[in-house]
Amino acid sequence: MLRILIDQFSLEVLPFGDRQIKTLKNLHIANDHNDPFDHMVISHAITDRLILISSDRKFERYVSQRLDFVFNVR
């Protein structure tokens, strides 16, 4: 099923490796932001210089840590 979705939407699965883990380890976690998956996504975006687009304003708190964030209005 995953392979079908990857092919259908031309997705690329990005590895989460040593570089991303190092960024995660050094990430300053914002108060009241206890979602470890969000922290991994943030670390991945920072490490690989990816633009993170979300309607979750919590990500704005990481712009000072080099996160390239774009707020998406629902």
C-alpha cells in the first residue's frame, strides 16, 4: 500500500539518520510542545533545509532555530 501511495503521488521517503538525530538532540523544545513526532519533523526540516508548511502555529516557535516555516491557513 505504501509503495502505491509513493508512486501515485510521486513522494520521496526521507531517511532520519545521524544528522537529523544530532539536530533533534540540540533542539530547544518550546514550552508546552510535547509532541515528539513534531520535534522529529522540525529537526528533519532544519537539517535538510526543507520548508515546513503547517496550520499548527507551534512550529513558529522554532524559526529562531533556523526552521523555515510557512503558516498554512485552513
